[in-house]
Amino acid sequence: MTRDEFDRFCNTLPAVTNVVQWGNASVWKVGGKIFAICSNWGPGKAEKIGFKCSDLTYAILIEQDGIIPAPYLARAKWVQLVERGAMTDQDIETYIHEAYSIIKAKLTKAVRTELGI
């Protein structure tokens, strides 16, 4: 999945915002809370997609080739895809949607109501 494809998919989710920060990373949020990131940094400056996971999903994914605990965010159960092809585009979309749902569920009822979600 390219960064443009990543951005297009994330933009289909309700009430999201996008900012470019941290050295040109595309950071997607719901209610001001981050659920997915596509960055271009590190050796080779390849695109790297990261997202929030459930505890079980995190434990499973970090055992897969091309997927690591996300730098700086692993303690919060985030993973990072460091190899293109580590996961199909359809699977990436499924996991990003789940990350969105996890973060959305943590928002207060008032914030969810304000956002219409």
C-alpha cells in the first residue's frame, strides 16, 4: 500500500482528521487521538505504516515477518509494517479500520456525539 492509498483509505473513515508531522509522517486521528501513521524515515526512507492494535492482535502481528513493535508506540500496542508486502492491502485496511474502532471507543460519549460517531 502506498502512502496515497493509505491516505485515501483513512479518509473514508467517519470524523477523521489528517496532519503531516514528525518529519513528513501522515498522521490520522479521530477525536484528536491517533489511530494510524504512514511515515517515511529510517534506512532507505521507505514508507512504513503503523497502527494501534488490540493486545491479542499485537502479540500475533509482531511475530510475523516484516512487522515490528512500532518505535515509541509499542508500549501502547502499536505495530509498524517495515517491509512492503508484509501484509496485503486488504488486510492493512482491515487492521486500520480496527485501529480506528479501538480509538473511537476510547473517546468520551460527548466527543463521539459531537463528532456524529
